[in-house]
Amino acid sequence: MKRVLLVAIALVAFAAPAGTAVAKTSKADKQEAKKECRAERGTTAAEREAFKAKWGGFGHCLHQTAREAKAERKAAKSSATKDCRDERKADEQAFQDKYGTNHNKKNAFGKCVSQKAKAKEKKQDKKDAAEAETEKNAAQECDTERSADEKAFADKYGTNHNKKNAFGKGVSQKAHEDGEGTPDDGS
């Protein structure tokens, strides 16, 4: 009896409070993730090897990328909501005239948020595509470098006991070097 009570107390203590469950990713998030993962996986042997080194498998990429897509969507909506509130506060009549589409233009706020959130998501999608392209280019560079001298390549990039992680580490390093010159506006 005492043991059962302790187990019950432990379960209650570690149970997540009601309402704190993480919402699942949407179908749209999963579709976006699939598109991004396919693009990142690429078609050449070097691109696929880099993809495998980074993700391990397509399913891991899908799961993580869908979660990121959901976070990006939520952040875009939150930011758009704030932007629309600020714009509406500046001149409500001009705001309703600009965004309102029904007879009394009372749908202006929703239309504004939708419009701005979509624009922010599109901008983030372009950024994600550019990062994937950078990674694919890095994989091609590493494949060329490795083909010239496998031992030197392994010695230069490998960090584990048998240097088998050299390709993944090399791609990661080159991708970060290539990406350093791109401005990040934080949005």
C-alpha cells in the first residue's frame, strides 16, 4: 500500500499540468517540412551524404523541420498582430480603408494580420531555402576536396577517433563559413 501511494505521488508530481501539452504540428507545417527536407536532401551523392550526416534520416528532418515551421508560423502571426495594432493605432480610419474588404470594413484587422503574417512566412521560407542551398554547395565543395586527398580531408575535418565524421564536420564548417557574410535582420 505504501509503495503504491509513493508511485501515485511520483506520477502526480511529474505529470504535466493541464493545458501545458504541446500542440501538434499542422498538416501545412508537415507539408512545408517535407518540401524543405526534400530540397535539402538534394539529388547528388554528396548532398545525400551531407543530409544523412546532419539528420540521420528523412524522418528526423521532417520532425524537426515541421516543429520549426510551426514556430516560424506562430512568430510571424504574433509579429504581424503587433504590427497591425500599431498601424491601426496610428490612424484607424486609414487602416480600415486599407485592409477592410466587407461593407463596414470591420474585417480590417484580420485581413491585415493575415497579409503581414503570410509575407513574413514567405520571407522566412526564402531564408530557409538559401540556407539549404548553402549546405548543398558546401557538400559539393567537401566532396571535391575529399576526392583530391581522402586522408588529408579526414585529418583536417575529422574529430572522432577514426575520423569518420569528417564529411559532416567539413560540410557544417563550410556552410557556416559561407553563411557568415549574409546579413541577418532578426526577423
